[in-house]
Amino acid sequence: MTNHWIDLRNADVIMIIGSNAAENHPISFKWITKAMERGAKLISVDPRFTRTSAKAHLYAPLRSGTDIAFVGGMINYVLNDMEANPGNYNMEYVLQYTNASLIVNSSFKFTDGLFGDLKSGKYTADAKKTWKYADAKTPATDMTLKDPNSVFQLLKKHYARYDADTVCNITGTPKGAYLEVCRTYAQTGARGQAGTICYAMGATQHTYGVQNIRTYAILQLLLGNMGIAGGGINALRGTSNVQGSTDQGLLANLLPGYLNVPVEADTDLNAYLTRTGKSPDAAITPQNLAGDKSVNWWGNARKYMVSMLKAWYGDAAIKANDFCFSYLPKTDPAVNYTHIGMIEAIGAGKIKGLWVWGQNPAAGGSNSNGARDALGKLEWMMCADIWENETAAFWKRPGVNPAQIGTEVFLLPMAGSFEKEGSVSNSGRWVQWRYKAVEPPGEARPDLEVLNEMMLKLKELYAGDTSPKAKTINDLVWNYGEISSEKVAMEMNGCNLATGKLMDAFGNLKDDGTTSCGNWLHCNQFSYDANGTMINNAKNRINVDDHPKQIGQYGGWAWCWPMNRRIIYNRAAVDLDGNPWDAERPVVWWDSTDPKAKSGWVGDIIDGGGDAINVAKAGDKRLPFIMNKEGVGRLWGDALAEGPLPEVYEAWESPLEKNLMSGQKSNPCAFIGTYMNPQGTPDKFPYVCTTYRCTEHWQTGIMTRNLPWLAELQPEMYVEMGEDLAGAKGIRSGDKVVVSSARGEVNAVAIVTKRFQALKVDGQTIHHVGVPWHWGYAGMSKGDSGNILTPHVGDANTSIPEFKTFLCNVVRRA
Amino acid sequence: MATAHERTIERFKKRTVWFHWINTVAFVTLLVTGMFLFLPGLGIVAQDSITRVIHRVAAVIFVLGPIVYFFTNPKMSLHFIKETLTWGKDDFQWMKAAPDYHFSGDENKMPPQGHVNTGQKMWQGVVIGTFILFVATGTVMWFFKGEVSSGVFQWCLVIHDLAFIAGFAMLLVHIYLGAIHPRMERIFSFHAGWEDIRTLCQGPLRQMVR
Amino acid sequence: MAKAILFDATKCTACRGCQVACKQWNELKAEETTNRGTCENPPDLSPDTWLKIKFAEVSKNGNGAIDWLFTRRSCMHCTEAACVTVCPSGALSHHKLGYVDYNKDKCTGCGYCVEACPFKVPKTDGGNLTGIRKASKCLFCRDRVTNGLQPACVTTCPTAALQFDERNKLVTLGRDRVEKIRSTYPKANLYGEKELDGLHVMYVLPYSPEVHGLPVDPKVQTATEARDLLKWVGVGAVAAVVAVAGLNFLVARARMIQASKERGES
């Protein structure tokens, strides 16, 4: 989240889209309820009327997978309203803090759904060049926003096709409800009004999921909602500590701290930094804005990389050997290393062995039958988990003969989260330390201890081996002694290698090898008190709102990254003089005379340092969006796979014959898997199926389906469908039915409900059907896995599977 | 004990006596165990359902007794019922004469009586009437609790309670008139000894005839 | 000072944390359930389930929009408690904090409370044949509330749909909330404010009670009240008989002695 959980209570309008927060993030509703008590309006946008919708003032149904049309239409609404009634919007924010005024390359062309030429599912380098600003280093701007090549006008032109009638024809949303949503949300564009967008997997799990999120960014920037209290783009993370996992780089394309994984072509550290755009000279400085300095924070990446390499390789990492940069594994850009790519590779026999830590690909990834089949191609697999889940038991699953599966499976029992000590990072980036409550049962052990032993064993195996590959193990610093989470946390925080003192700020990290830091984001998690005693700030539990205007900051409760800054991009929460847009709920304000001020700013930790723009010296007037090269928020962005602006595409399996917006039916850059992944068509699979979670179970249910109190609440795999569809198929609530897709079928109990309404899309009636993905053949409460139905296709940028939209059929079981 | 100038007649057959006492024991058991659920404060004795189980066991005996007796002594049973339901002038006369008789011993207004006097007939009526009510409502409450509505259940309770009140009150009268009233040729003196109780059990209803 | 729980149906998200917290605190076991075509489970209260949330899909103000109502179901802790009236052993009683207390040890298993309760809350755990059983119901977390804590359900509720406080404060809070939501829900009401002399579990309801599955203007059944009265009738009848018999005995004996004296018998 750019903001955090408590901050939700500051919003005036909360739009929950692609999320069912009441069911899947129930505690969020503590704060959302408080916001509503203050008069805030809640909007729920969802194909299904959920427990979230039951609390909302406005509910708007939409066909699963049509978010870009929906939000694109809101963008269109706002752009038109902005031109008609600029006084209702914060035009100063739009002009000074976004790239609305920047002039784009005049060779940019958008034709019938495409942004240039494609080659093998990727836009060519030439095409991508046309997405850049006309002047790549110091873009010209038009502060009147009238230049046809200005971002603003290009945005307007692009979304002019997204009028309410066209949008509602695509999404199936009743027009009255749709316009009510647009009107209500657009009101947050006024100064002193805050709108927040809360989203989760409903937004991300599509072949164009990242573009879904881009539409929120565009909308929020136009409405001046980034950086303010009660605003922001708030990802409600899908798992406890998935925030922690992405922070530590547990994704195929990341290193800790959201640094990029290097590729083969990165011959050295500097080449890598240049390629990834994370070098000091990557800064882009727009002309004529009041802010004249783009801080280009990623330009510091060299310091973070070097400090991280020093943490890993210690004394072996020196300037002469580029700090052991060559030791890092390099990827091949043509290969997809993400979950789908990995399963495909396993299926193709390219991967011999697999470590599965607290993960359940046999039920949690898409296309379960394909995944389960692929696992059988492994020579060996290690599963570390607190229960024997579907993955660990894949070789003895119903319908297979274990004698025919050659995979050797090791199941290591692991300690649960209350049986060990360490931190969990929540969606709001808060790192909260937790303690061990009970001993793990039997032989179960904390993951950290097991990993430590494995690494020490690995080092033992390679000791004496002088080959180059062995150096990556032998030179690795691994001297924890009796390992503890706190020791690792301290390493992540980093230290001054000369003095041994823990680092207090990543701003002080160096690229000369004198500092060490496992993860620059966690720098500042530790500090020293007046007596010089080390404090792990993740342990803090001061239950006091320490913000002068009581916006729910609680800076003394736990510690968040970066630098305990609770609301990021908060530089955009003030005007050019440093005065807050919202006097009632300010985040920061410039007042160098205030004794409580830190570097002249009162309130939250200021983003990017420096003085207020109009106060600062020329050349140091810092633009607010410090993580962007151009320093301003990107309405227009050139960094994503499928283009600078989100555009409507249909899902890989769509009930429609064509895309109603253009001739390009689906995302040309989506990742399409081929392993046991047939594509379904509407003639055989006429209904739109979506998958989701319920409050009572979690993920693949491996914890919750083994807990009697939760199995009592939701005992069986079910499918929800509307009354119209059920009536037509002769299905009543409680009937046993079979839901099928091109990839498999699942048995489920039918819940016939008013909450799925048939939608009218381009004259067609679209029926939705929804299944949870919590069940599997392992555990106490057994059932078929929803992911048997889902397709092995993924987002163009992240490859996150398209769990949320595909085609299915439903029949009553005789 | 019969004296020289006395003779005894067999008023009630042995099996009738047996039946009477078995029924009495069952009835008193039912009465006592039922009372624990009736009077506030006494219910504590009934905790853990012990007395309620006893109530059920006694109920079975209470129901089976008359049924077995009826089928083994149909003529006597039918006679008993007919006797109870036959009311005439003499019965109303008895009722008018009863207060004087029972308080002052004045027999003059007493009309002739049959095998049983009117007072006993009234008691028999209460016995049969409450039996029907107890068994009907008891059956509903025992076997159909949860199937009948709560209103029906609770009204059955009310009727069961009323039958209990009527039955218990009349039982006290029955015991009083049968064994305590100074005028009745009692089986035992007011100060009963064990000898008398044995006599009571063996064949108490052999009316002494003067 | 009498305490109460206020349940605000407009804030409940049916997370069912309360259902599970109740089971956890009271060490109640999970029931074996099936999916009956609804998210709602278990089907009803039972000896092992003292609290549940009911789900109902209804039409929202009749204009095609729908609403999904989540309503708490548990002991209402009535002031005029039918169960206390009928309980023969005093197992059910009123606590000075206002809730209906229950001492399982004293329970006779008669099941009268099951029949008398207007909300059908108490449930017994044995069959009819032997009649050996005990009743169960929400205990208002008495071990918590008598030790300065809030009931488990209230403590766990994330949205503060459940609140615990002095009853008169919650009445004010409930009334204010009802006023606040009336523009959206014209039939909003504070259920339990006056019903049965006041319930110690009150509800802010957006719709009228029957839409939420709650009885409108619940009353103690006439049969229950009749039974209550009968105790005194019974005692009176027996006392009358004993009195008359006693009098009769004394009078009759006196006259007999008198008569025998007159006849010359000593």
C-alpha cells in the first residue's frame, strides 16, 4: 500500500474494486467502518455482490475482466469534467506533480488496439521508442495542457472512446449505477477531499492485471489522491507476509528491495544499473515545472547493490571484482521464470528438483491437473510445510497410481507462525515483530533453522572445490552461529563495516564497499537509544497517534519502510509552498520554525528530503515522485510490456467473439502456457467463471481445512451461481453439481443466489459462476480444487495467472 | 384382628389389592418426582435428571398396571368404570349429607350406598380422569417434545399440572378419609405400628362389619 | 450497573470471528456440517453452538437492488426471561449485571426453557427417551465480564459491530445510530430496547425485525405464565385440603369423644 490500514479511516470515498475486503481482509473493515462513521462513502465494484457490497453505499456489477473499461470510463468522465469544471479539481497537482504536461514523441501511434509493431508477443524496440517523451532527458511541457502531443491530450484522446454507453456495453453495468460511481468518485478530485482505491487479486489476476492497476494510478493522479491521507493506491496483499516476501525479492524477477534480477547481457554492475534504468544519469528533468529537480531515487541503486553484495560475500566482495556481481545468477530474458513458466519447464523435463517452501502449487497455482502432472516429471521434490498438502501428496492423489510416479518426495515438518520468532510485514509496509508462543509439535522446526543447516551443509559439500561456480557458495558469508531472525534482521538493516554500528538510513549507504546492507528498505529498522542500546523498532508497540493532527499515524507502533514513513509520496500532499492541500488531514507541512520539525517538515517523514519547492534553492526544488526518473507521477508510462496506456482487451477465454473496443481481441503480450492447457470456447463453456476466497478459509485451505471450527463454517467445496442460470439448468441450492472448463472438472455444492445477476453485454446475456479455490484432496475437509478449472496463462508483465476470468459449464450431477 | 363378635368379608380380591398398591407406589413416585419440577426451589433435587428418569420408569408402571389389570380382569375393570360413571339420586343425597356425617357422625341423612360410597366414587372418577390426562399429556411431553410446537408442549404441561393438583388434593382426601378420619373404622389407630402396616399391605380393605 | 451487548447489523460483515471466538473461549467443539446451499453454518444453535450469524438475501427497498443481511443469533438475555420463569431448579437465573445466568450443574434436563424461550435459544444435548440431558446457551462470558473484560465475541469483532457497555449507554448509542441510518433505511429500529422489559442484547436493525428473522414484539407465552400461576394454585389447593382435613379431624374427634362420654364410655 502507498498508505496503510489505519489511514483508510481518513478517506471520503473508498472504492473497493477487484477486492472483497470484508471477507478476505476483515480487519480492514475496522478502519473502513470508521471512515463510514465519519460520512465516507463506500463503493463496491464486483461481478458478485459480496459481504463487502453488503456494506457499500454503491454497488456496481461488472463482467469479470472488464476493469480497464470500467476505470477507463471513469478516467474519461474525469477528464471531461476537468475541462468543464476545473475548479472542482486540483489542477495545480495535475500540472506540477504529474506528467500531464509533458510532450510525448510525435511518432507515437495507437492503431486499433495496438501501440506499435509486435514481434513474437513483444513490442519491438522501435515501437517502444515511440512511447518515450519527445525529449528523453529534459522533456518539454505545455502548461496549458492543450498540445496534442501532451500526455494530457493523448490521455484524453485515448479514453474518448470510453464513454459511459460503450463502457456499460462491455462491462454489463447498469448505466445509472455506473454514472453514480463516476460522479461519487470524481468528487474526490477536489482539494481537501480524499479518495482511496483498495484492490486485491480481482485486479491483478488477469492477463492485463498490471494494466488494471495502471488505470488506478492514472485516476488517482488526475484526482490528486496520491500522497495524501485517505488516498493512495492500496494493494490489499493476498497472504500474510507476502509483503515481506516481495520486499525480500521472493519473485523470479526481483532481488531484495525491489532491485532487478540481472540478465546475461549485464556484463558488470554498471551495465546492469544502466539497463535497468537505476543509475544516477537516468534522471529525466521536465522543463518549466516549478520543481526543477528529479531526485531519481533509484539512481542510488548502486549503493544498495554494493551494500547487499557486501552483506552476502563480505570480504570477498571488493571493488576490483565488481563486488562479486558476477556471482549473481543471470537470467535469460527469453525465458519465463515465474510460477507458470516454472511449471511449464518442469513439465518439459527441464527441472530435476524442486524446493517447495510453504507453498502448494498442486492446488494454489492455475491449471491444477497440469501442475500435478508436471510434478510427476521431477526427479525429486522437497516440501517444507506445516501440513502434508496437495503438493506433498501429489504422488498419491486420487486417480493416480503411485507406482507410476518416479518423483522422490521429502516432506519436512515446519513450525507454524506462532511457534517461532520473527517479523511479518503487513500490506501497509509495517514490519511487526512477533514472538514464539508455543513449541512446535513433534519434529517440526522453524524454516530459518532448516535453511541455515542446509546452507551450512551446502558449504560443507563445496569446501575445497576451487571451480568458479563453487566460489559463489564458498565466498558466501554465512556465520550466524546460532541463527535467529533478529540476526538476519540486523543484517538486512545493514551496518557500517568499519565501526560495526547499525545503519540508520539508506541515504548513508555507500557504493565503495564500506557499508553492508541485506535489504536497503529495512535500513533504519534498528536504532540506538540514548544509552547506546540497540532497539529493533519492529518490536515497538506505542499505542499513541503521534501525528500532530491525529491522522492515525502511530509512528511508535512497529516500524515501516522506508524510514518509518507511513504515507509515501507525501511530498505530493502539499502545495508548492509546502502547505497541505487538506488542512483537516494533513500528512506533512513545511514549517522550519516548528521545534518538532525534522528537516523543516512537520508530521510524517518527508519523502525525498529537501525544502518545499518554492522555498528551496534553484536546482534543488524536488519533485514529489522520487522513485520515477522524471520525478512526477506517470499518467503516461513507457516501462510496461503492452503499452503506455491501459487498453481494453478480452481475457484469454472470453464469452465474446470479439473485443468491442478494438480489433485486437486479447492482450498481445500475455504469457500463454502450453502444458496441458487447452483453451475453452463459449460454445462448450458458455458461462464466465471466476475464482475467489471466503473469509473462513485461506489460500489452498491447508491450515483452515484442518481446523474443525473453520471447517464447520464452510464444510464443502461450493459454486455460486445466479437464480436465472440455476433455474435454466434445473439446479437448486444444495444440489451437487459439476463445474467444468477446458482443463478439467470439479464437484461442488450449488449455492443459488441473488448476488450473481445476469449481465447484458452487447445484446448477450452473460452468466457468472464463482468457485472458491480453497479445497483439495489433502487435509480434513476434502474437496475438489477450484484451480483445476483455471488457465495456465499470465499477465504480460508479471505472469500472474488469469485466475479471475475464464469459461466454464455447470451441470447438475445426477 | 377379628374379635368374637366380628366377621370379615372379602371386599376386594387379592389381585385388586396388589394392583391398588402397585399403582399407589407408582403414583406417589410420580407425584414426588413430578413435584420437584413443579415447586420452585425443589427443582435442585432433580438436577442431573435423576428424578426425571425415575418419573419415566414409574410412568411406565403407572400406565402398564391398569392396562395389564384391564386385560386380565376385564369384567371387574369394566364394572369399576361403570360403577364410577353411574350416578343417581342417592349420590347427590350423599353429598348433601356428607359434611354433617364427617364432622358430627350424623348418619341419619345418609342414603344407602353400593359397593363404594359416593365419596369413593368421586375419587375413582378423579383417578380415571387424571389418569387419562396424565398419560395423554405425559406421552406428548415425553415422546413428542421437539415435534409439537412449544405452545402445545407448554399447554400439555399446564394440563399435567392441573391434573397433578386435582389428583394430589384428592389423594390427600382419599388417604384422610381412608385411614385418618376418626369416624372411619380404621385399619390402624392414629398411632400406627408396624403390625398395622403389615396388615395394611396384606388385606387392608377388608371392611370390618359391625 | 446493568450491562448489555449492542449488535449493529449495518456494521457486521459476517466474518464470523464472533462464532469462532465463542467456541474457543467456551471450549465448544465444532459440529459436523454440510453445505446446504448457503454460507450459513451450523444450521442452528446447539449445545455446541451458542452463537451464530444468520444470512438473508433480501430486496433492498424494493427497487431491484439487493441487500445481504447478517444477523446475530444467540441468547437475548431478556429482562422478562421466560426461561428463568420456567426453570424448576433455578439453574437459569438473573445475574445482577442483568444477563441471564445459567448453572449447568443445577440443570434438570426438563427442557422447559427450550419450549418457553420466545427466541428458541436454549438447546439440550440428550434425547427424549431417557430424558437425561443438559441445556446450553450463551453465558454472556460471565467469567470475562465479572473480571473487567468484555465478552469474547465483542472483543474479537473487527468492525465494532458488537459493543459491550452499560445498558443505558448502549440504548443511547443504538438510538443515535438508528436515527443516523434512517435516511437509507426508513424501517431502522433498535430491537430489544423495550421488548420483554428490555433485552440485554440489543440490535440496531436496518429493516423491521421479521426481515432479520427476529420475532416482532416477542412475548412470554400465556402457557408459560399460566404454569407460573399454577404453582400457587397447587400450593393453595393442597393447603386448603390439609386445613379442612385438619379441622375436620379435630372437630370429628372431639365430637366422638363427646358422644362416647355421653354414652357413658370412659
